[in-house]
Amino acid sequence: MYIKDIQRFEDNRYRARAYMSYILTRNLPNKLPDIHLETIKTALDKIAHEVVVFDALYILDISGMQIENAISLNKAHEI
């Protein structure tokens, strides 16, 4: 990678994180500590139809293991 590529990645990473935080905050109601898996799945499905540029969305448990099938508009990315 060239220095310009690294700088561009660094700049865009923060924008992407801020945008994803905004999308998640808007679609996932803050019902902690009683949030349920179905609530998260419904919110991710809604996000999948709003944001069209992504490979897959998935849910991880506390130890980082994927606990549900990935959500994707492209069947090749579903697990």
C-alpha cells in the first residue's frame, strides 16, 4: 500500500464507523439489559434493506462467536 492509500483508509474508517453507529442507533432501540435476539435480527434486516453496499451483517455472542446466519442481500455471502 502507498502512503496515500493508508491515509485514505484511515480517513474513511472513522466516517464508516460513525455512519454505522448512526444506523445502529436509529434502528436498534435501547432496551438494555433486556434486549432480545429477535429485536436485533429485525433491526439488522431493516438495516440490510436501507444500506445497499455491504457483504453481510451478523450477530456475535459475548465471546465473538457468530450465533445466527449472516444477513445478506447476496446469497453467496450467507452462512
